[in-house]
Amino acid sequence: MPVYAERQGRIGTENAFKIGPHIVAVESRGTPVVKLNLGEPDFSAPPWVKDEICRQVARDNSHYCDPKGIPSLRQAIARQVNATRGLSVTPDHVCVFPGGKPSIGFTQQIYCDPGDEIIYPSPGFPIYESFIRYIGAVPVPLHLDEDQGFSCTADQLAALITPRTKLIILNFPSNPTGGVATRDQLGALADVIQTRCRPEVRVYSDEIYENIIFDGRTHLSIASMPGMADKTIISSGLSKSFAWTGGRVGYAVMPSVAEADAFKNMNINYFSCVPPYNQEGAREALENEQSGPWMADMTRTFEARRDAILARLNAIEGVTCQRPGGAFYLFPNIGGLCERIGAFEAFGRLSPETRAATSPATLFQMFALYHHHVAVMDRRSFGVIGAEDLHFLRISIAADLETLGEGVRRLDAAGRDAEGFQQFVARGEHLS
Ligand SMILES: Cc1ncc(COP(=O)(O)O)c(C=O)c1O
């Protein structure tokens, strides 16, 4: 009898958490690493949020509370979602979770049976793909096209829809590409979904980067397209917008109150409730009038960094990088660089088992970390299925300009160090 259940072998992970020990290992040798791997803003949560949490803890607001989320926070969320998306949801449509992440797995568990097909963006947040096989559903990656600013066309989506399609996951602004969809693109996607999918099909729209959008644009949700509100789950949270990843407050707005109650029951089964003092902090974040300007300031900082670093990345031979419209990541294509340092040949010489767990871009990522002391993420960290011939890195711009400049300098140096790269791969350590 095996120790683990069979399904345990089918769940994936989020490599952003796996790379930490590698960084610790490198730094324990006395070399500081430039960390451009981080998926969290390098800001502190606003003081009015922190003050509110302290106030709530001091008044002993630290007991069980409503498993769906405290009413005052759900009210603030409904108000914000209605104002920004032109909807008319009630607080009862809202469910609060410990972060934006839990509703990804809950959505798959609540709506999908084994054999159902789930369409999800690739590259995309790894938890989408990680959960699909775990629940016995069928992963159908929607490959985002570099040439289209990492958005997708309605035709691309239409080609993937079948009678078994049950859930469609979208994420704009996107992690890891920073891609943002236009109103026309969202409208066309909505048309396809309404004409090709059965009414029971749901769209999970991950909008956690909704407040980090560049070039004077504002956030658009597919839920705002005609006919989409009653089939879209809007997911968002406080982690990115308020630089508050450790607060663990996220939420989703469901198409019906009954569906929101199904999520509430998952909360009851898994963790009962989200700490009430943090929920009060989240309410304060959404209601305080200083929050809008605060988020706009943070976004301006990310935008300035994007502009400064994009040019420097594109100046590296063999690297081409699109201009992201939001979030805080750059997603350069390093196919030319991989060619230049012989990563394809080195990859080809590996054993089939090693090859299955790595890629040319992963080899470069690990080489850059261990030998040039700069941490970034590889393409494989954002969906593996169908990504064999795609050679990208994700660079987080959640670091000051000096650090970013030094990180890009180190990536450039790593890209010129073909000899060091070949020796690193030949040594056979840390290849995945
Ligand atoms: C697209 C996307 N969705 C969800 C999450 C999860 O956010 P949280 O930390 O609030 O769980 C992340 C975090 O990186 C993300 O990038």
C-alpha cells in the first residue's frame, strides 16, 4: 500500500516558493543574490491599513467570524467591484479567502468533474495548471502569443472550446507577462464564450493586478461585457494592490448568491474564516480615500522601472522583450541568448529524465543564479504543457532601479559566459 494517495502525484506547485532555498544556498556562501524573482511589491502596506489591523487586534477582534467574510468587508468589496466594473452585485455574492489563490482550486473543485476540460492561460499563474490534474480534469492551455502583447484572440479561444469545456480561466493583467486585454479583445472573447459554450460554463477572471496598469489605461473586466456577469467569477485581492502579500486577504465575486455560498462551504471545510483583524484592515484599504492615490504612486514607480529596464533588456544580444501593460513583470524571450551560449545543445545532451524536469531556459536560469548571482523565474514555472519550444524568463521589477540595473547587468554577463555555462551543465548539479 503506498503512503500517498494517487492524486497526490498529480498536483504541481509554485516555483516562486521553491527557488527560495536555492537563493539561501548561494547566499550562504557569502554572495548576495540580486532577487528579481519576487512576486510581491517592494513597498510596505499603507500605514492606515497597518494602523487598523493593530487597532482591531488591540480590541481583541481575534475570534471566529463569518466564514463568507465579515459583512463590512463584503460590502466594501461589492461597492468597489460595482463602481469599477459597472455591475450590481450584492455583498452576498462575495466570498473572502486567505489570499487570491484559494479560489483557484475551489473553483475547479466546485464546478468541474473528472474529465471536464479547463482552458487556462499559458504562460500563466502556475496554480491554474497545478490543480487541474489533481481534480482529474483535463488541462487545455490557451497559449498567449508574444506577437499579440501576450493577449489571445477570440479565434484562439474558439479553437479550444469543446462540449467538455467547463471552465475558462483568464488573467489580465497577466502574471507572468504583464499582458493586458483591450475592450475589443474582451468583447470578442465574450462573444465566443456566449455563442460556443453551454450556459453552465464559468469564466474565472483573475484580476488580482487590477490596480497596476500602465500608460494611462484603466482596468477592464470580462464580467463587464454584455451577458458575462452571470457566468463570470471575478477574483481579486489585497496582496498586490496594497503590497500586503502576508495579510492573506483575497476575494471572489460569484455570479449568484448560491454559488458564493458553495465557496463559503469550502471555507468552512478548510479554514473556517479569514482572521477578522486582517479583514478589517482590508476594509480600511478599500474604503480609505488615501488608497487610490497611494496605489497610483506605486503604479507610477513600476511604470518608470518598466521603461528603464525594458530598453536595457532589449539591448542584450539574443533577448527581445515586449512592453507589459500592467502587473510588475517583464517576460523576455531569451531564445537567441540560449542559442548563443549553446543551451539547446547542452539540453539535448542531458538524460531523458533530466530533460523532462528542465528546459534550456531553466538551465540558464539556474546558471545565472549559481554563477552570476541573479534570481529570475523560467518559462516552465508558468505552465509546462506545450511549452517545450518556448524560451522565456520572468523578471520582476519589484526592486529599486539600481538593483534592477545590476540584475540585468548580471543576466547580460551570464549570457556572455558560454564557457561557464557549459561547465555548469556538465557538472550536473542544480539543473532544474
Ligand atoms: C495571477 C495571480 N493570481 C493569484 C495570485 C495569488 O495571490 P495571493 O498571494 O493573494 O494568494 C497571484 C500571486 O502571485 C497571481 O500572480
